[in-house]
Amino acid sequence: MLETIAFYLFATVLTLSALRVITARNPVHSVLFLILAFFNAAGLFVLLGAEFVAMILVIVYVGAVAVLFLFVVMMLDINFVEMRKGATRYMPLGVLLGGVLLTELTMLFGAWKFSPQIAQNAASPTPAIDSVENTHAIGAILYTDYVFIFQVSGLVLLVAMIGAIVLTHRVRAGVRHQKVSDQVNRKISDSMDIQSIKPGSGA
Amino acid sequence: MTAAVWNWSEIIPALPEVFLAVSAMVLLVLGACQKNGGLKLIGTLSVAALAVAMVLTLKADWTPVTVFSGQFLSDGFSSYMKILVLGGLIATIMLSMRYLVQENMGRFEYPVLILLAGVGMMIMLSANSFLSLYVGLELQSLSLYVLAAIRRDDAKSSEAGLKYFVLGALASGMLLFGISLVYGYVGAVGFDAVADTLAAATAEGTVAPGAIIGMVFILVAIAFKVSAVPFHMWTPDVYEGAPTSVTALFAIVPKVAAIGLLMRLLFDPFVSLMPDWQQVVWFLSAASMAWGGFAGIVQGNIKRLFAYSSIGNIGFALVGIVAGTADGVAASILYMTIYMIMTAGTFGIIMMMRRNGVAVERITDLAGLSKTHPACAYAMTALMFSMSGIPPLAGFFGKLVVFQALIASGFYVLAVLGLVSSVVAAYYYLRIIKVMFFDEAEAPLDRESAPMRTLVLTLSIIFIAGFVLVPETLMHTSQEAAAVLLPAND
Amino acid sequence: MELVAVFAPLVGFLIAFLFGKQIGPRGAQFVTCTGMILAAVMSCALFYSVILQNDPRVLHLATWIAAGDFEVQWALRIDQLTVIMMCVINIVSACVHVYSVGYMSHDPARARFMAYLSLFTFAMLMLVTANNMVQLFFGWEGVGLASYLLIGFWSHKPSANAAAVKAFVVNRVGDFGLLMAIFTTFVVFGTVQFDAIFTMAPDKTVDTFNFFGFEIHALTLICLMLFVGAVGKSAQLGLHTWLPDAMEGPTPVSALIHAATMVTAGVFLITRFSPLFEYAPFAREIVCIVGAMTALVAATIGLTQFDIKRVIAYSTMSQLGYMFFALGVSAYSAAMFHLMTHAFFKALLFLGAGSVIHAMSNEQDMRRMGGIWKYIPTTYVLMWVGSLALAGVPFFAGFYSKDLILEAAFASGSWFGQMAFWMGIAAALMTAFYSWRLILLTFHGKPRASAETMAHVHESPNVMLIPLAVLAAGAIMAGSMFYGAFANSATSPGHTQDIKHVGDMVSIWDKDYFFGDSIKVLPENDSVVAAHHVPKWVKLLPILAGALGIGFAFVVYMFREGMADKIVRAFKPLHTLFYNKWYFDELYNFLFVKPCFVIGKLFWKGDKNVIDGLGPDGVSKLSRGIAGRLGVFQTGYMFHYAFVMMIGLIGLVSWFIYRTMGS
């Protein structure tokens, strides 16, 4: 009973806040609603018994990604109202396409059936959820059966990193760094030259 | 705990990929330690690494074997396509080196990104589950997005990168949605499980619409990657905006990998849905051939022109897939091989186009080339004749085999459409020849020697001209590769 | 060894052609000449191992085409016939290569020239080493291409360009015949491999071929088609008009291509297909008649020409006629014999003529020569040798081969053989006459050239004379040395039998051993064997004719000045006919070229107005219109692109939803 109430609560808030993400006029509000949506999704995961995924969602998406969004949105001076103008022109077409696709997917969902072999195909390689906690279970499968995918994902992230550096990092000319060793090694003779000038002869 | 005991011998079939990934990382560190770019060193080493990976693939055991819990499959088909991809990457780097220096974009990350894209493509070709397909595809795409935008100070290049990225993300979304639909029906992501389940369902006539729609979504995403109409819209803009060396890469390599992936998908997990996907591919193929032929006519920019040319050519390659037979697949493979080599040669010429040290890319800039650079003009003529499919050059045989396969399977309408499109497309190839030989030049293009580029160009010309003498070797190899994919038909 | 002999010219060509600029003309000359000499030496080695040790072989290189039942391989068929051709080609070609170093020494594009020569040689070798009809066709077209390039080598001369085009177009008619022969062969035999065709031929003698309701004897049809190809390439009557014009090319080209090698490809072709021709008597009859007429007509034209190279060109045509009528009476070995000796002495004559032209500052008209024998004695002597061989004077090469042909024709016993014999005798008379007319007009009498030219007359350098000497040696000795190999037979009477018993080595001078299985003659057709039984007068008549011709020439051009003009006046109509080459060019111009132009113009006009208007022009307008429409989509806005993608996706999804759920 309590679980059912919790589910509908999380689900309602999740949907509503997701809607607000794309309708809010102020982009900062959008991001804040996004964070709210993430929290609710995490709640749904907890209800499913997937506490590890729930925590990851909060830590990674809320803690890092959404906060980063917030920074970007606040730092960049983008006139969102101006950008919206063009979009309204295409609204009817967009709505039409979205509507058609939604109808079709609904039909699809309505007539959905599973393969008779699905139980056999989907047989989980992990032990039952009550015998092992799911952090352990994910770890056990992630580094064995899915180690290949895991490693390639690492490569994808590497590319993302290289890309970020290539596209944004620039070496500026004329930037002066403090060179400690140069300062320490500096001698009097490098900067001063003592001349003995006879009085009366002029420089 | 059912975790499998890790066995190091599992890595052997994936040795080329592992080697390439490791060398990419080593080169990255090495490049970071170099002063003033280090492009030359890293570029040379990248070519060496690709060559080693190619040798590893060649020497590997080509009997089908799956490793990494069924995620990764190595067989004759994947190995053949990988060799193509690696050869294409080597050619691209060799073509680009001089251009990168001239255009002042010589950064060591450039070849490293190409290596990583190469790893991605090889993983795509060896994918045996939707998961590895997806990560391979993303690894490849992400590297290419960055490469397209690598001239970040150039508005066109940045725009190209961004367009490619956003639309690519949309395509990835479709791909994932399609995969989830298929997963929803089958309950697994491994190709073997999907193939078995769908085969059983087809036999009983109970395939759910969900699985078919999922497949359509997946096909659409791949169609985006091979730039088949109507998912091609990014191609002309990205080809034009990206630096020419990157355009060369786009035109030469990723399509081969994506076509290979498409073949794998259609003839492995989705083979029992053949009547359904034939309709999709028929449409993509017809639209691509027609659009590539007609829209190319009015282009003035040579890079844009070759964007349309690549769209059209993908249409022809898809023709072989539509046929749905081992002969068709073999024809498609052969077509892609020939197309890749011709394109490498063509971009060798396009990269040569500079006037007073500035790269030019209008078709009219080629005017009078026959007088100022006769060797280049003749090479380009051979390439264009081959592209338009005039015998006895290699391009003719490419077209011949795909249409043979198509007609053998009884798709006459598509064959007629293809022939008409190829006549239309011949117009713009021949126009280039006309411009080179009969138009007066305003000012001659620069004269320069880039030995690597000349080498690639020469090899390409030798191939297209000499193919008629020894067609058997390549035809046989492509047939063997196709037979791996369609064992039943052979 | 085989590979070197065949591919050395190709390597030479590739190096000289691709890197001509880098290695310079000297380098190109060196590379190509080295390649050719190497190939020549190797073919002599092959002569030893294949013919003398009787070891014909086939070398498989690679599979070329395999489509269904149709399989073609790259292979080198090295049998006796091939080796004879290879020796001739490579030796003459080597001589011509070396000669060209001197002859073309002032030409700026000599590197390219050498490259083309090597290309030609390679193509010719591909032709003779072919193991199937498709590879043969490859070589056939290759020599055509090289010939076109070389005739038009001096592309600044419009006449050279016209001649090159003419050669190419006329040859195309012949090539069409050869192509048809290949197709027909494939239909009849189901293969294009020589071995298979030749073994099957005896079983196909009764096969017929339905052609528009006519029942045609299949083998005869194939043989006639082959003969059409041979007529084109070997400039036999009907398709001969290109050969004299081809003399516009540099003289070494005329020597190599239009005397020694390419024009003999037709003879080779028919000899190669002797297993088919043996079962097609009607085709042989045609071959014989055309050959005999060519020999006669060409000789009559040769009597009247004044261009030194054209005279030799017509003589080439006439000699080819001899070879063909020999083929027609199944005297294949005699034809090959004449082919070989002719290659030597005709190349010698051409190169000698080149030497004269070189000495006379590029003058080719004999009316402006004369009296130069004192200045260029070596050339003079060598031209004598060549002419003696050509006229069939005893103990020179031409004597043996020409006599053998004439005797075989007589001995064949058929009416066309008899006719060919008499026409051949007449041609022999004329041959001797025009040969000496050439020598006397060129070297003797009063100098008719300008004083300035005469002052420049000089002997050619050694690099040109040495190849001439090599060829002269061939022209003197090739006949007597190889007579037995081409003529004798174990079944022929008399001395041959005795020699066979002397020892194993001697028995190789016997045509059955010499050719092995590479040519096939049915015993009842073997006119070469029969040639040994002809009456004495038949053997003597050619010599007599030659002597008469020579003597007559001396009388007309040396002892009785002005007699030539009198004769011309006396036989005005005949002379006009001969001088204008029997009006072949005019006839063809009237029959084919003009109507083609008229029809062409008609179609062009109609095409432009009707077909272009509705077809290409209309279509291209439409295409551009479509292209413009399509361009509208390419706005550059990302969301437009995204929309198009979504529309495409939704379209496909809707289609499948409709298909799977709608019904």
C-alpha cells in the first residue's frame, strides 16, 4: 500500500517536472526542474530495489551533470526568448509529427506481445536480488561478462576528453608564467653592470 | 556466482583492436610530450600502428569465433571489412599529412583520433550484440564529430562538427530506442539470441510488430551513418564545412564500416525478417541513387559534389543488399572496396587544389588543369570515368556486379532506377573532365610535391585501371567474405 | 625464362613511359633496348628448349574472368608456333629498338617513342602467347592501339593523324570479325580455350549454325570470321588501304609493325587455328583466292609508286598475299617460313630505306634521289641484300620460302591453287622488277636532289648499321638454314629419309618434329609434302621470273633512259589504274565514307532537332529542374534536417504499422 502511494507520488512529480523542464521560461528553472526529475527517478529506482542505480543517478546526474548545466546556463548569456521565436513557427509541424509518432507508438504498445522465448532469453546471469546486494551483483557481472563493453566505454570517455581538450584548450601567446628556477638562478651580474667612471669625464 | 573465469586467450581474436587502442593511448602520451605539435612523428607512427593492426588481422585465424561472453565476433567477413577499413585509414592519413601542415592544423591529436575512430569501426564490424554495436558506433562517431570540428577557429568547420554531432545524437537516440524495442520483444541483446528468437517467431508467423518497428528504428540510425536518403541531410554541409582531409576520411572509411555493420545486422540477427527489411532498404537505395544523381548536378563546390556522389554510391552499394543473396552481398562488398579506392584517389587530387598557397574547392578552379598539371588531369579523368562506370575501369565492374545480383533476384524496377541515376550522375563526373580539359584557367594551381599523396593516388589509379586484368582475386575474396555471412546460400 | 621473354618489354615500357622524364631519353633508350635484347636472347633460349628439345608448355599465370561457364585465364602458351613468332618478334624488335636510338636521335619525344615500341612488342607477345581467344583479342587490340599511337607519333603532321585514324578504323572492321569469331566459337564449342577447341574440332565438322534461317556450316563460319580479322590486320585486299598510309609513321615503326610483326598477325592467327581451317575447305578456298589476288594487285601498284616507303609497303602487302594463299592450300609451315624470312628481309629493306631517308634529309620521293650509292656504300650493299632476298634470288632467304609456297600451291592440285601459282609467278616477276626499280632509281643515275641535300648525304651511324647487319645476316641465311625445318617431312621422299638416319640431332630439321602438334595438317591436304614432287619446270619458273624482272628493270632504268616513260605512255590506262592503287580509296570514299557523312549529317540534324529536343536536352533540363527542387531542402538549418529525418522515420514506421496492424 505504502509502496503504491510512493510510486504514484514519484511518478507524478517526475512527469510534471519533466514537462516543466521544457516549458519553463527561465532556463535556470528548467535545470532546477531537471534536478527534481532526477531525484524522483532515483526514488523510483529505490522502489524497484535498485539502490545502487538510484545513488549513482543522484551522485552523477544531480551532483555533477545538472550542476554543470546550471553553471553553463548561468555563465553564458543566451537569449532564450529570442531562440524560442523561430521554434514557434515550426510548432504545428513538430506537434503533428510528434502526435503521429506518439499515436503509432501507443498502438504498438497496445498490441505489444513478448516473444514466447523471452523468459529463457532474459534469464538473468545474476543471482536473485535478495541473496546478494545489487552493488555486488553489478560489479560481478560488469567486470566479467561485460568487461569488453566496459573497456570500450572507457575509450569513448577518453575520446570525449580528447575532444574537449582539442576543441577548447588553447595556448595563448603572451601569457607570462612565473618561472621560479629562473628567479632563483638570477645573479647580480645579469642585471647590473658596475662601471667606474672618472669624475669630471661625463657618462 | 556464475562469473566466468577469465581466460587470456580470449583476447587473441580481438588482438588488432586491442593493439590499436593501446597504441592510440601510447601515441597520445607521446604526442603530449612532444614540443610544437609532433604531428609528423605521431602521424608516421599511426600509419605504422594501423599497418601492424592490418597485418594482425590478415594473419589472424579467420574461422568464426566469439569471445567476451558472446559480445565480440571475429570471422572472415569482419576480417575482410576490417582490412578495408584499416587500408582506408592508412590512405587517409597519408593523404592528409601535407594538407594538415599547410592548413596549419597540425595537431598530434588528429591521427590519434583517427586511430580511435578506427578502433570504433572495428568493434562495429565485430559486434555480436547490440551493446557492442552501440559502443563501437559511439566511439567511432564521437571521434568523427571532433575531427569535423577540429578547425575550431573556422566557423564552417565548427558548424559542421556541431551539425554532425546534434543530428548524430538524434540518430543515436533512434538506435537506442530501436534496440530497446527489440530487447523488449526478444529479451536479449545478443545477435544469436535475437536471430534464433526471430527465426522461431517467423516460422510460426507470430512476429510482433514491435520487433519490426524496432528494426526500422535501428535501420534508420544506420542509414544516417551511411548517409542514405532521407537521412543524408547532414552530408553535404558536413563534407563542405569540415577540413578537406577530414572530408576525405568521411568519404573513404566510415561508410565502409557502417555498410559492413548493416550487412551484419540484416543477415545475422534480422535475417528472418528479410521481406520486411528489403522494403526499407529498397526505398533507401532508390532514394539515395536518385537524390545523389540529381542533386549533384547543380553543385559548384567539389567537396559538396562528392558528398552527393557518396550518397549516390551508397545507394548502389545498398542495391546489392536488397538482392538479399550471397552474390548480392559479395557485389556490395566489392562495390564498397572499389568505391573506397576511387575516392581515395579523387581526394588526393582535391587536396592538391591550392592557388597561391590557399586551398580552393570550386569545380571551376580545376579549369585548364590539363595544361598546367597534365598528369593530375589524366589521373582525375581516369577516376571520373571509373566513378561514372565506364568500362574497362574498376568502377564499371562494381556497378556491373551489383546490378547482376539485383536482376538475378528479380528487382527490375530498382535496376532501371539505378541505371537512370547512374546516367544522371555521369553528367557531373564528366563535367569535371570537361572543365579540366576545355575550360580556360584563370590562374594555374600551385605546383607541389607530396610524395605520400602521390603514392596513394598512383596506387589508386593502378587499381582502377588494372582491375580488369585480375578481377578474379578480389571478386573471389569478396565472395568468400559474403559466404561467411550467408552460409546457407553457399 | 618465358616470363623474361614476354614481360621484359612490358617492364621497359612501364619504366620508360612512367619515368621517362626522370631518367631522360638516354635512360629510356637504355632501359627499353636492354629489355628487348634480353627478351631476344631469352626467346633464342626458348627456341632451343621448346623446339629442339620438343618441350611445348603452357604457363598459367592467373584466372582472369570466371563468369558461369565462361572461364578465361592468363596463361602463356609456349609451343613451337609461338616460339617461332617470339623469336621473329623479339629479334626484329631488338634490332628496331637499337636502330631507333640512331634514327630518332633528333626527336624531342624519343623516350615516349621507345616506350611505345616496347608496348607494341609486349602486346604482340601477348597475342602470340595467348592460350585462349580472349587473351588473343587483348593482344590483338593492344597491337592495334600501339600501331595507332606510333603511326600518329608525329602528331603535328595532319597526314599522320589521318593515317592513324584510318588504320584504326579499317582495323576495327577486321576486329569486329575476330570478335564475332570469338562469340561464335563460344556458342559452338562452349569454351574459348585453344586446347579444348582444337581437340573438339574433329567432332564438330558436321555441326551447323542457324543464322536467320540459313543453315551454315559452323566451322566454316568461324573460319571466315577469323579470316575477316586476319584480312584487316594483315592488310589483305579489301581492307588493305590503311597500310600504305601507315607509312606516315617513323620508319622504324614501318619496319617493326607494318612489315615484320603486326601485319603477320593474321597469318599467325590462321596458322594457330589450322585445326579448324583443316575442316573448313571452303574457308581455305576463300583465303587462297584473296591471298593470291592481293599478291598480284599489290605488286602491280608497287610498280608505279614513287614514294620509297610506299613501294616497300605494297611489296609487304604482296608478300603477305603469298603467305595467305599458302595458308589457303594448307601449307601452313610454308607460310610461317615465309613469314620468318620476310620479317628479316623486309625489316632490312625498311630500315635501309630509313637509312636512305635519313641520309637524304627526310626526302622520300625516289624521283628526287639517285646517284648516291658512292656516298652510302654500306646502306647500298644492305639494300641489295634485302632486294635479292625479296626477289627470290637463289640462296637468299626469300628464295627458299617463296619457292616452297609456289610449289605447294601448284602441288595442292586444286583449281585455286593453280590459279594462285600463276598469279604468284606474275607477282614474282613484278616484285623483282620494282625492287630493282627502287634500287636503280635511288642509288644510280644522275643525282636529282638539290645540291644542298646532296652535300648533306652521309652514311648512318653505327648504331643504325649494326642492326641492319644483323637483319642482313638473317635475310641471307634464314632460308637455307631452316628450309628443312619448315619443308621436309618424314613422309617426303629422298634425302630427308637418309638424313633422319644419320643421328637424332638431324631429325629435328623436319617439319613434323619442328612444329610438333602446334599446327595440324590433314595428310590428304599436306601440300608441303606434295611440293617435293612437282615437275622441274615448276621449281625453275620462279627463278626465271625473278631474273627476268631484274633484267627488265636494268634495261628500263639503267641502260635505256626514257624507256620508262614510253612504257607508261603505251599502257596509259593500266598505269593510271595501278598508279591510283586500283582506285580503292576513291571507291571506298564513294561507297562508305561519303554516304556515312551524308547519313551522319541527316541523323545529326534530325537528332539535334527531334531526339535531342525531346531526349537529352529535354531530360537534362528536367534533371536540372529536379536538382534545383532538391536543393531547396538543403537549407543549412539543423532543425530542418532533423525534421526531414523524423519525417523519413515516421514514414517508414507508419508504413510498417499500416502493414502489420492495419490489416
